[in-house]
Amino acid sequence: MKETVVHLAQPQRALVEHTIREHCEIRDWTLLAVNCRSNHVHVVVHCKSSPHEVLRQLKQWTTRRLNEQYQRRTWWSERGSGRYLYDQTSLESAVVYVRDAQDRK
């Protein structure tokens, strides 16, 4: 039987954001923006790793931390979206979207 859809409560969202900040610091990645919503997370990171690798690591570490306090088999969908931002305009737009635009939807 599949689990119910995940809806992260505020303490879980705070834990996810904290874990992402912590992991970026450990990996020496520059975290430019993070916004954990009830059912998804947006992150803008500057690093040498591929978007796929960043996504994989962040999902692994947030899952570990969530499982330390909450019991659930799965927290995230199998896939996710990651992409390179090739110019300053794209980067700035992504940061503004993650930090500010989420609450305007």
C-alpha cells in the first residue's frame, strides 16, 4: 500500500531548511536561496556538482534528518527538477522566485 501524500508541517519544513543549509556548508556549496513548502522544496545553489547530484544529496540528507524525528517510508517523489543557470539574469530570477514569489501564488 502506498503512503499518503506528504504535507510537511512547519517544524518539518524548518528541519528541512536547516538540513539543507547545514549540508551546503559542509559541502562548501553556496546556498543562494531555499524555500521549503508543505509539499515541495525550492533551492538555488552555486557549486561544481551537477543539479542531479545536488538533488540526490539534499534528498538523502533531509530524509535522514526527518526520519530521526518522524516515521515515514518516503518523503520525496522519485524525481525532481534540477537545472543549470547559465547567466546572472537567470540566477537572479531564480533567487527572487524562490525567496519571494512562492507566497504570491
